[in-house]
Amino acid sequence: MPLAPYHMSVKTIGRSAGRCATAACAYRSGARIEDQATGRVFDYSGRGGVAREDCAIYAPPNAPDWVQDRAVLWNAVEAAETRVNSTVAREFEVALPADLDDAGRRALVAQFANALVERHGIVVDASIHEPDAYAGKGQGNRNHHAHVLCSTRRIGEEGFGPKSRELDNQRSGEVMHWRGTFAAMCGDALEQAGHPIKAARWRAGYLLKAGQIEAARERGDTAFIAANEHRMPTKHYGPNVIHIERKGRTTDQGDKARVVEGLNAEVIDLAEARERIEAERQVEPERPRSLIEAGREAARNSGVRLLGTPAEPAAPVVRPPELVLREWKTENDRQFVGVVAKAEKVDAYARRLLSGHERRQEAHRLQRPEAPAGLLASMKRGAYEVAAKAWEQTRAAIAKRIERLSGQIDRLAGYMRQAFPWEGNQSPGELMAERLATRAKPALAAEAQAARETGMAAIDGTTKADEQRRADARAITERDGKLAAQQDRTLAEPSQAPTLDGRTLGDRMAGRADADGKPPQTAQEKRQAEALEKIKASRDRERQDREQGKDRGRGR
């Protein structure tokens, strides 16, 4: 049983985003409306999924009669706004309990719309939508929901008046008020329909997960706590992702959402396993007890310890290793998803910085100072050298930042992936997830360690035999490395052995004299020495010529 499917989102429809109230109303109510200001016609009369018989307009008692005409109403809303960036309408999108029938949903939406009208004096156009056709495949809206479109101005006998600013201020608490009010309305409707447990859950549905769990503890809803305490927040698909995946293509956003849904399904399976084990323990027949055991049990229940009887420590509850390891793997996977999400944020930030530095590097490259030329070159050389030095320092600093960011991005890649099959160890992300899981649940980590030591197979198939094979592979690798090093030393040793003329092989190859200072004995060695001397003399002459040329250029 997941968290209560409570949903309320408050949105604004403004001209700054290129939207208009006439188009929004036509789409939500499945009607045909012509915008008198622009002449555009918005025709959604053939749109499916709209309960048109349940669409209704709610207004204060003193409102003009024309507000009940949908086309006239929303054209008047557009005409009342004069600025090009005006907010023309506000929408409350709410989910309706699936356990209510059509009449119950209609009454719930009417109650909420009338409460909005009474509190703010605005006009409300409410439309009820049915579940999407693809809801069975996990795409689109899977429940009945309502779009409550509201005017941003109060209405009176003369038409629209001043703005209702209280909903614009996030600190006013109006939005939170309506979240709690609608949750209470849903709970009352479910209570009347004969669903008291779901009613209590819906009343706390507007709270965050921690608040819902705390409310469940107060009312003693243990099943709700077991099923939702370790659940992760799901990812929203969005209309674009749904449209792409309906064509049979997969998206990154959809894959992430399905990973979280799979983890939540394992959490629910673990909760069901706990309930099954507890039920089996309760139905086990009790063995007959002796009079002494019966007396000890009565004394323990009464809180009195018999004289001379030592206090019995509470026996630890030993769970099956398979259940412990599966719960530990689920916790690791949950932490790993969080590590990947944080690493992706840091990676995106680092890549933006890297892109900026690369653009800066390219712009700096184009600003490289040119060497002076011409008659006044010697006078400009000092300023050129200062500018060139500053340019080089800036270039080196940018290159250093780029190198550092590139290294950080490379390291972050290890936190966003799982270990490959050929890797002997876990990836950095998996190691961090395991550390976080140990810190979050130390008792479960100790249980998992004890379960692994029993030799039971883990969820991922790792056994003691697998660990032994990995250890053998590491030993073979280390042995091969030692053999390769020994072979290199063996090959290097002959170069130090003396030859017939008293020199080592290295000295002979380098053309050096022997230990007594004698010249090379072979003709080939003599030719090599002569060639080296010629090359050295030629390089010395070239270096002297370059130095003399520089002196002449400086006017010395």
C-alpha cells in the first residue's frame, strides 16, 4: 500500500509565457471557445477523457448571469487584464480518491469549488477528467482528477474588480491552507463511502513522507508504516516523456523512474515478508510448559523477579539470512540511487564550468600579443615581453583549471556507474552507497555481515567460492608480475659483464674506453667516435654563429 495518492498543484496561467485563459479553459473543459481579442478559435470539443456532464462554473451569489457562459466568462477575464505580462488565471489540479463513485467525486469537487468562491470571491470553472487510456501501462494519469480554473480577480455585480493577491504571496499560507482543507474533504468523503482506514490516510496525505509516517504511528497504522517507511520518492514522467515512450522509445527520465519504482516494489515485498513471518510465529503451537516455566512467565509478565532467579536477557530475533541480505541489498540500491543523483548534479555543474573555461581559453588564445617588428622593434620589446609573460601566466592558469575539472569529471564517472563484470572490486559509487547504508542502518549492516559469514548465497550471487576465485586470480597476477620483474633483471645483467677487451657490453656499445684508458679497439668503434666528434663540433659552430648574430642584431 503506497502513500496516499494525494496530489494538489497550484499553477498560474500568464501572458508572459504565451498562454491565455480562453485556450486553457477550452482544453480543460473540452469545449470550443473563440478568443475575441485575437480571433483565434480553440476547439477541443472532440477531446476524450473529459467528463463534460460534471464540468460546472461556480460564482458568488451577486455575480452577473453571464458568468455561467464559459466563452463569455473567460473572454471577460482576458479583457479585464491590460498588461502584456498579466496573470490571467490560476489553476488547482487535484487528484480524486479512486474509491469514490461519480456522484461522490462530483460532490467533492463542488464542495472544494464553493469553498474557494466563498473565501476569495472569485469565479471557479471545474472540470473532471477520467484516467488516461495508457494508464494501465504505467503512463499518464492513472486516476480521476479535476482541473479547477479560477479567475485572479474578485467579481461583483458590476463585473470583475480588484485582484485576489493573497494567493500570490507564498508566505501567506493560503496554498498550505487549501492543501490541508482539500485533504480533510477527501477524508470526509471516504469516511461517508465506508472507507475509514483510507480516510485517515488521505487526511494526512498533504503532509510530507515524515509527517505521514508520524501520523500513522499516532493512529497505530503499522501496515502503512511497514510499507512506506523505506520508500523512495518517485520521479515524475512529464507529458513529453510519456509522449515519447508511447511510441516504443525509452528515455533516461523514464529509466530513472522505473528504477525507483522497482526499488519501491522490493520494499513492499519485504513488508509483506515481515507480515508473513510474524503471522507464522503467531500460529505456531505452544509446547507444554512445566510449573517452573509457568511461574517464571507469570513473574516476568507481572514485572516481579523471583528470589534467586537471574534476570533472563531478551533473546535476539534471528531472521533468515536470505531476508537480511535482500533487505541489505535494497538499502544499498536506495543509497546508490541517491549517490548517482548527487554525482549527476555535481557532474553537470563541473561540465558547465569546463565549457566556460574552454570558451575562455579559446578567447584568450586569440588575444596573444604579437612580437614587435620594424625599426622600433627594440623599443617595443620590453612592453612585449611583459605582455607575453602575463599572457602565458593566464594561459597556464586556465589550462590548470581545465585539467583539474577534467580530472574531477573523470572521477565522478565512477560514482555514477556500477562495477563492470570483469572488475574485482566495487565502483566508487557502490562503496559510498555501502558506507551510507552502514551509517544509516548499522544494525542491518551487522546482520548482513553475519549472514554473509554463514556462507549463504547473496542476492547478487556472490559466495565464498567466488571470493576464493577472486583471491586466486589476484595471487596469479602478483606471481606473474614478480616473474616479469625477475626476467627483466636477468636480461639487464649481461650488460654489466666484462668482455674480452676488459670493457662491459654497455661501454662497448657507447664507445667508451676500457678500464686502463685505452681507445676503442675495433674499426667500427673508431668510426663511431669520429662521427660523434664531427657532430659535436658542427653543433658548437652553429651555436657560436647564432650568438654572434644576436649580438649584431642588438647593435653591439
